[in-house]
Amino acid sequence: MARTSWWKSRPAGLAPIEQDRTERCHQADVSHAAALRRARAERAAREAGTAAAVPQTAPLGRTA
């Protein structure tokens, strides 16, 4: 499912520092949501007594 990127539709008046902060915040939210999905799938698999079949998503962002 394709999503519209809300951070790409922000007003042009934002300062570059604020744009960077917003982008980092969004990427952190995406990473956190992916980690929650993986953890929930792994826990459900453990409770069911099966191996977790969690599809790999895109690699998470790296920090400097």
C-alpha cells in the first residue's frame, strides 16, 4: 500500500533545521513501529510454539 509522505507536503516556510528535525522524528517513528511489529510477531510465534516468520522490512536508518 502506497502512503502519502506527510513530511514532503510541509509548508515551504520551515527552516532547514526544522525540516531535518521533522524528518528524523518521522524516521524514528517508522523504526519504532517496525520494531513493535517484529516484537509482537515474535511473541505471538513463541506463544504458539512455532518459529517466527517475520518478513524483513527495509533496513533501519543508521545514526552517525
